[in-house]
Amino acid sequence: MKTAIILFNLGGPDAPESIDKFRVNLFNDPAIIGAPFFIRFWLSRLIAASSAKAAKKNYALIGSRSPLLDITRTQALALQNRLNAIDGALNAKCFIAMRYWHPFAAETIAELKAFAPDQILLLPLYPQFSTTTTGSSLNDWRDQAAKAGLTVPTTTLCCYYEDPAFIKSLAGLVGETIAEARAKMPPGTKLRLLFSAHGLPESIIEKGDPYQAQIEATTAAVMSHLAEPLLEHSVCYQSRATPVKWLAPSTIDAITQAARDKIAVLLIPIAFVSDHIETLVELDIENAELAHGLGVPFYFRAKVQNADPGFIAALAALTRNALTAGPGLCSFKTTRACDARHKNCPWTKYPHAA
């Protein structure tokens, strides 16, 4: 038995000269901008060009390249080692398929065919399902697999936003940061938790995307695991990229409100499991500077999972459970996890996905 686990992630530029190309790929995805191809082709280039200077400046702050691939490789190796330590019969090997920069799905499939697996698990590094993240990666994988003639039995894990082990690992990191914050603030200082997720246009949610509901469910689950479950908290959304109406409140608005309320804040990247530009620059630099400039008493940011042992253990358990369920679509509950009203959930769109 040979088992291939494919880790899906966003990808990121690996050199200064790839920043523009990466951003064009991102905005040219029909899951991101649903315009007809000939409009999207030019619109993606217009959006990328309009903010190219700012993007390059931000990437320069972290070495002019994204650390995402390196972090994902570390996660992949840690997961592979844990799986084979638990069950050597799996003969597991982890591969990486990025959506908007190398290694693309087509490259990964070529490598995968040389490995010749007996079974495949598609494992998104997006805990909450969205058509713009996991959905887009799944569609791309299926297209490339069909072109390459890849016909190996495949299981797709759609989401794990309330998986107990995942929540425990996340809550542990949040709890550590709360303790660190308490140690740095005067006794009695009020603290507000801001669970910051990548934003989406409201229109995507209105069409049946379950992302917002799953973000809120993850937040509630984390709060229930904290030593201070009654701490003030709210969900907010970052990284708005287009002029249409996006999910609210924005993270900037939430920080601004905290300044008005004269309350300390702890930012929690609720939808990210790997550090990248949106945590290392947007949260750690831009939003921190905003908070300090507005007079927020204290500003903290919780760690993301990266290769945290608890997170890797959660992924390993999810992997084994999904493979036990067999080929097809699988959630952390095995069966459908989200409400049926979310008609763009994969269980509605393609319930027999493989």
C-alpha cells in the first residue's frame, strides 16, 4: 500500500520577479473574480498592476518572497513522519499542490505518478471550506488529474473547522498568547479577542458559500476551550482586495473600535494555519502600527499553527479517519458537516467527489 497525501495551499511568490505573476494568477481565478474570461483576463492584470508597488513594498519587509512554501514543506514532512510512525503500513508520502504559484497541481501530479500511489487523500490547509480556496483547488486538481489520466482512488477532506483536535491545538496557542499578554499588561487591563479571517465579497456568501458560518463556528469552539471563555471577542475580516461590498466588520474597523473603547486587543488569525504576508505584514506590521497610532493600549497577535505538534497530530488523525471512510467526499465528521442551506458546499455541488 502506498498512500499520497496532497496538501493544498495558496502559494506565494518565491522571488521578487514572481510577485506580479503570482498576483495575476490569483485575480485571474474565476473562483475569485467571477467575470467572463475575456473580462477577467484584463481585470486581473489591472488589479494586480494598481497595487503592485504596495505589494512589492510589503514583500520586501519579509525578504521579497513568501515563506509559505517553506512552512508548508515543514508541515508536510512532519505529517508524513507522524503518519508513518503511527502506521507504517500506510507508506505515506506528502506532496504539496499550490494554487497560484509553484508547485502547481500539474507539477505535483507528474511527481505523484512517479510515486504510483494506491490511494490519495486531498488535504486542504484551509480548515474552513470556501469555493474561493478549497473549492478552487479541488476544481483545478480535477482538471489537471483528468488531463494527466490520473485515476487513483481519491478521498477529499472538505473541512475540519470544528474538529476537536484542531480546535484544541488552536485554543492552546491562543491561550498561550493570552497568558503572555496578561503578563505584559497591568493587572485588570481589559482585553478583547479579534478573530481575524481573510475576507470575502458578501455576494459569494449570499450564493451559498459556507465560509462565514464555519469561521463563526471555529471561533465559538475556540472560545469554549479557553480558560477565560467569557472574554470579549468578535470576528472580523481582513485583506479586502476589490471595491465591492465585503464581509464586515473589517479588521481595521475592529481595531479602530477598540481604540475608541480604550481596550487592548489580541488578533487571532482564525482561518490561517501558516504564516505568510497576511500575518507577518498585514497583522504584525500594518495593523500593529494602526493600533498604536490610534492609541490602542496594547496589541498582540496569536501564533498560527505552522508545524505545531498539536496541529500536526490533528492533521494525522483527520488523515487516517478520512482514509478509513474510503474514496469520495469526507468532512471531519465523515458525513456532511455544514448546514444544507449552503448550496455551494461541496456536499451539495458534488456529493460524490473523488
